[in-house]
Amino acid sequence: MTLRVNPLSRRPGQKRLVVAVRGAAGTGKSHFAASLARAGVGRLLLLDVERKSRLLPGATGPAPAFDAVEIHHPDELPEFIDWALEGEGRAQGYGAFALDSWSLYFARKHRETLRAVRERTGDPTAQPSADLLHDDQVLYQEVLRRLCIDSGACVVITDHIAAKGREQAEENELGQVVPITRGGLEYFIDVMLELSLRADGFETRRVGTVIKSNSAHFPIGLELEDPTFGMLLERLEDVPPAHDTVPAFLTLPDAPAEPELSLSELVARAEGYGVDRAKLLLAARSYHKVAALEQLTPAQRQDLAARMAERFGAPSGKRGKSAA
């Protein structure tokens, strides 16, 4: 039997969001990412590039609410993602992922590239070539693709921005890699939320504003006070339960095997085409390098029969002499 993927088994069967949350330092991006652990979408793996997850409630202790792992070097990030999606980490049953933070990851990776170029050239002002930047861009895109698409899970990616008026300066300091990678981030996400702090009398409110969206459930300009991932998830329409009655694979019957063709049957079939035994042997030597018809394997006999059928059509008894 042959198995083939059933396309109808791939219809959406769960609420799922990929969210980028950006903002200045102290606006609560990491806390928003950690709120994935309370959204009811499965255990959270938080990939901590900033090494600040130790300060988040629920990240430490004998029974942490989620798994936070520190990324000490940017090249570790793709390895950790592979571990979670395809390696031993699959046993943890992760249903959600967070990357904190995207901007620091690609800034560190770009710094490594810049340092390597300057060490190789001996020029302290050297810049990476367009080809080298492209190679880095491929790596950045692969990290996003693995997290946002291959995981099939809910994802939050944090992205740091400086105080208002400094974004352009940041881009100039890091080079053209910054706008390229931010554009890549926007391609993979469903919603981008910008967090800010607003003074309200004697209190400070944390507000999330939708600044990019691929969903009508999150119109541009929508503001949420003290947003959490669960709050965003609740805005999605209910998705029908998984299609349990639809099999993931279709079972197709194998094509019936043709009965084995004996030598006497092959000779009789050849005679029906007007091909005598001598010409049949000539064809066998040409196509299969045998010295005698008796040396033909079943597959080779079948091949000769197929070649005669293609050349002469359906046999209709003896038709007299005919060229092979």
C-alpha cells in the first residue's frame, strides 16, 4: 500500500498567532513574551539573547512556569531552535516559543561579521561586502522561518527600539543590515505591537498599539492596556476543533503487479509481431548484453515485450516477416 498526505488534514485547526512586540527599554516586552506561558497554548520555551529572563516571574525555581534558556553566542540560536523542533527538546512538548530579543541577536551577529572582516583585512574601518551581508541575511531569515513557520506554534519575538528620534541613528550605527532584518521580521509575523508607557495621573499605564497587522481582528491603531498574549488570542474567532475524522494520510492501493513473462511467452509474443527468434536474440543482445535468450531476467523479458509493443502495437497473430 502507498501513503500520500491528505491535503484536507492540513486545514487550520487551532488558534495561533505570531506576534512581534517592540518598544523602548522598560516598556515590558519581555513580560509580554513570558505571558505566552499563561495563554493555554502549551509549554513555553523562551530563547533569551539578553540574558535577563532570570528576572521574570516564573522563569526560575524548582518548578518554573516555562523554560528560559540563555543564548551566550549568536551562533547558538539556530542550534537551540533545532534542538527544540527536531532534537531531544521535542520531548518537552513545547507549544509556544519566544525570542528575546531579535534586535540584539542580529546586532551581535552583525558585530561578529564586522569583526571578522576587519581582522582579515587589517583595516579597522572595513565594512562587509554585499555578498557577506546577503549570507548573514539568509541566516537571519532561516531563524525566523524555523520559529514562525516550521514550529507551527504561537510565537512572540521582541524587538528593541531606542527613544523616539534615535531609530535613524541606530540604523546608521549598525549599517544596512538593520532595516533589512526588520523588514524580514515584518514578513513573518501576523501582528506587530508597539509598547509604550503613558502617565495617567499618579499612575503609569502600559499600552500596546497595533502598528502592523495581517488580520482584521487587529486593526491598525488598536490600543490594548496592559496587553498579554492571551488577550490577543481571545480576539481571534473560535477555530473548529481539529479534523479528527480526516486522516492525515490517504492509503492508495499498489498497482497490480504484472504476471511474470516466461521465455516461451516472450517468443510467442514476438512471433505475433512477426519477429523470429533470431531477431529477438539480436534485440536482447543490443538492449541487455546477453549471449542467449535463456540468460534474460524476468525484468529484461518484460522490457523486451514493452519495446515490441511500443514499436509494433498490439499483436494480432502472425503478420509475416517484419523488421525488429
